[in-house]
Amino acid sequence: MNADRETLRELADEGNEAALDRLADLVDEADDVEELSGLLDEGSMRAGFLLTRRAIATGDLRALQRIADAGYDEAGDELNRLLKAPAGAADHAPRT
């Protein structure tokens, strides 16, 4: 299936969670972090997962806090894990 972003957006706006998840995947593939953040603000947990993965990869603690504040609890868990890790251990592979 090759649904375009516009169609997925319309379906997501009508409450289709699967379309919202697929939209988040397409936005992530397009490397559009701003739109991905917007999807998180709309309640997309898939966007939260994708943003968390990006923040862990870059070690962006502030981004993890923002993602957690937006309602994706796993970002807070990862933030706490990174903050509690011994110095140098934060470079290990993320759990997400």
C-alpha cells in the first residue's frame, strides 16, 4: 500500500489510529522532526516512540524531557536511565 500523507492526515483527523501511526512513520522517513513533534502533540504514541529513538541516538536529554512532558512516558523512563547511568555508560545501545 502506498497511501500519501494527505490521505493519511485526513484519516487520522477522523480518528483512525492506524493512519496516524503510518503518518508518523512516513514523517520519520522524511526526516521531518518538526511535523513528528506536532504528531506527538496530537497524541501519537508512535511519534513519541520515534522521537525518543532519535533523542537517545543523539543523547538529547532535553528532547527526552519534552517528549515525556508531551505524554510519552517511555521517554521519561529513558531519560531517567541515562541520568542514572555511570559516566560513559550512556553510550550503550538504547532499550527502545
